Amino acid sequence: MLLRIEIMEKGEGLISRVFRNRRVRIGFFVLPATAYLFVFLILPMISILIFSFWRTERYVLIPDWNVHNYVTIFTQWAYIKFLLKSITMASFVSAICLLYGYPVAYFVAKEGGRYRLILLILTAAPFFTGTLLRITAMQHILGPIGLLNMFLANIGLAPIQVLMYTNLSSSIGFVYLWIPFMILAIYLSLLNFDFELLEVAKIYGAKPFRAFWEITWPLNWVGTVVGLVMVFIPTLADNATPLFLGGMFGKLYGNILFNQFGESGTWAMGSAMGVVLFLVCFAVIAAFGQTINLKRMGYFGG
Amino acid sequence: MRTRAVRGLIWQEIMLVLLYVFLYFPIFYIIYLSCARNSVWPFPPDFTLDWYRRLWIMSDFHVGLGNSILISAGTAVIAMILSMMGAWGLMKYRFRYKGFFISVYLLPMFIAHILIGVSTLMFNRNVLHIQANIYSAIVANATYGISFGFLIILAQLIRYNWQLDEVAAVFGAKPWRSFVEVTLPNIWPALFGAFLVSFILAFNNFDVSFYNLGATPTLPTVTWGTLRHGIEPELYALSSLIIAFVLLTLGVLYFLIRFGWVRIGIPEK
């Protein structure tokens, strides 16, 4: 330690003398990204919060403070309906992703052995081809001129009505889009999980289900929560999936939000809808965050 | 008891295989369509490369591709540098408020992309009074790029041997030199990973870019415009090229990691 200081003192300029200060060094590393996100993410979010209390007239925002936008969102059935529909859809999709993703992630983490990496990359790879591309790909399977219905038509059967521009086909699309997130989150959690604990439980006479419910599930709850949130949020906000798979009657909150900034140009209303969307996401994260006890799950100190 | 456990495993294997079918069938069907003359009912197969040829001469896709690459590269550079510095500072030093910084870095992951898009649009338009352009799209895309980059670099730095830095300092290396000669050779896979992931995510991004670009086309926004007027088979060709690029890149990465040429993230036990 002494040696190091002596060497560093030789011929140092102003910059390196300032850099000897620990706080300056820490700040140099951690502040740029923080400042960046503050200016380019948090400030814009605050700006839409402010605009949500203004009003729009002929595509122009007017600083005329009022809560009319929020009153509209929470009293007009058209808005409440789409919000509730989106929340229901996002909850349903998250649940399906969890139910299907957990056993898969568990299998890859526990039994994958030397194939773990390739199995994981194979589940994550489709995600990187882009959501728009994947949704159109799904449309070619489920849509009215998709593979499924054309096949049925060719062998002389009626098309499956429930898969043509319905909420069900939207939800299949959502699961298709986001299940890699769920698997990845649970897998990463299970990677640090000591499977020996289950052997111990078995020796003490616990049935497999009880061992899972009392050991694996609570100890990997963080992964489950991250997975649920990572599926819930994009599903709640999405507008492409309901457009291409849901059709006319499958519109969700995201579509209405999208229109405020597009054709109708009602910026203030759109901002208010964005704030509501953020608050719903925040409430979900907070509710799940409450259930996480990092100490008990062995992350800190243990 | 034993047979029951084995049966459970078989079920899990079936679930995994079904998942892969579910994930890959639509993607490969698009590739199949891109080579089929009749795209509504392409059976029996009648292969052609016409759509690729048509795509080759369609100018709006070329402009879109150029813009997409520019945006992704800009995003990836910003995300890589900022997330590297953040992860480095958090892992190297012990200080209070670490939780705060981690929350800020991960915040973009928990904000829906459409919200990032519309809020930056509103901010640029009504507060900064600047027209949406390629640079505002880069700046907005880099926000979530930082989150992904941070996680990837963090995964590598957890394994980093900090004594290497001490050694370099003891032998008189200036911090910058020690970074280039000692740190970089050890962690470049994570940096590259952060770059690549931000690049690919920004390349395919629609929600954020759409609001930040105005009339400037990127591949996803051109695709969006095309889709609204009904599907054109050239789109299959374009999609197939993107799929091939992504799968090839990940495949190469897999072999690099598998044969130990690069190490990234959590070690295989």
C-alpha cells in the first residue's frame, strides 16, 4: 500500500491529484449513467406528468391546469374498460408464462448439465429477432390466412373462430413474445440455488411437492417476481400484438394510448394515459417488491 | 418412487421440446414463406428467390437499413460506455447508496418502451423544442441499453479478480493504462456482449424509435408502414435476413463460449 502511494505521487498532475479523492473516483464512474438516465428518462417522465394536467387544442399543448384528463380516464367506461382489459390480459399472460416457464427453467438449470448454455440460448434467441417481426410471424400461423386456418380450409374444415382476431390469439402472441424473459429470470435465480437442499428435505421425509413449495419456491421468489414483472409490463403497454392478432375487437390500452399520440394528436390526454400506465406498473412492482425479503433468500449476509 | 421421478423428467423434456417448437415454428415458417412463390398457401413448395431480388432493389428498405444501423451503433456505444463505468464503480468501491444507483440503472427495464417513446417525444417537442431526429432516437434507445449492458457487465465483473488492478498500480501503471492493459483483456467479452445486445435491441426497436424519428425511416418503422397496407412478400425476405443474422451471431457466440475462447457471465459449474 505504501509503495503504491509513493509511486503514484511521482510527477502527478492536477487531474490525478483530484482523482486520489475516493469520492471523486466513485462519482466519476457511477454518475455519468445516473445523470444520463436522469436527463433522458426521468425528466421526460416528469414532463409527461406535468403535461397530463394541461389540455390540447388543435394539436397544441396549452398550460391550463386541470384534472380533466384523469377524470375522463377514470369515469368514462371506454377508458376503464381498456385499462381493465389490459390488466386482465397482462395478469393472464404472466400467469401462463410462469406456469409453463417454471418447469422448463427448472429442468434446464437442474438437468441441463453441459447443455445448459445452448438450451438457454435457444430459448432467448427468438427474442432478439424483434417483437414486430415475431408478431407478424405469429399472425402467419394464427391469422385468417395463416397456416392453421388455410390448412383447415384445404382439408375442408371450418376455420377455428376463437383464433381469428380474438383476445385468445393476442394472448398466445404475448406468451410467444415474453416467455423467454420468464425462463431467463427463473433460470438465473435457480443457478444460484443449492439443489442439495432438496436432498436434505427428502432425507427428512418431505414429499417432492412439499420440498418444492417450502424450499425451491420461496428461495427463488426473486426470480419469479422479476419474471412476472418483465412479462406483465410489456404486455400491459403493447400495441402491436392486439393490432395484428387481436383485430378490431381485441384492442387494448396500448392501442388507445398509441392513437392519442398519432391520429388524434391529443397530447395531454395521452400523457395522462401514460402516467396511469406507469402508476399501474409501479403499483405491481411495489406490491411484488413488498414480498421480497433478500436477507431471508440468502442474498445479503444470510 | 424412482419411476415417478423419471416420468416427471420426461414431462419436463416434452415441455422443453414443445416450447422450442412454439418459439421457432413461426420464425422458420417466415423463412419458408420468403422462398415460396405463393405466400398464402405455399404447398406444395415452389421455391423462388424473387422476393430477395425485389427487396434488393427497394430503396425505402435500404434507407431504413442505413438508419437502423446508425441508430443501433450509436445506442450501443453510449450504452456500453456508460454501463461499463457504472458497473465498474459499483463493483470496485464500497460505499453507501449502492442500492440507489442500481435502481436507477435498472429503472428503464421496468418502464414500458412505449412510455420511453412518448415521454421523450413530448420532452423534446415541448420542453427542448427540438424536432425528432436520429440523434434523439439514439439517446432514447440508449436508456434501456444501459440497463441490459449493466446486467451483462455486472455478471462478468462478479468474477473479476480485483487484485490484478492492485498489482498493476503497484508496478506503477496509471489507471488508464492499467484499464487498457489489464482490465480490458479480461472483461472484453462482457463489453462486447453489452454492445451486441444493445445493438440488436435498438435495431429491432419500434416503440421507442417510432416516436423519436418523425419521418426518418428505420427497418421496423418501414415494416410497420408496409404492414398497415397489407403484407408484401418482400417483408418475408427482410425478416428472414434479420432472423438469419441474429441466429448466426448467437450461434457464433455460443461456440466461442463453449470452446473457452471467451468467458462471459456466470461460470459453468
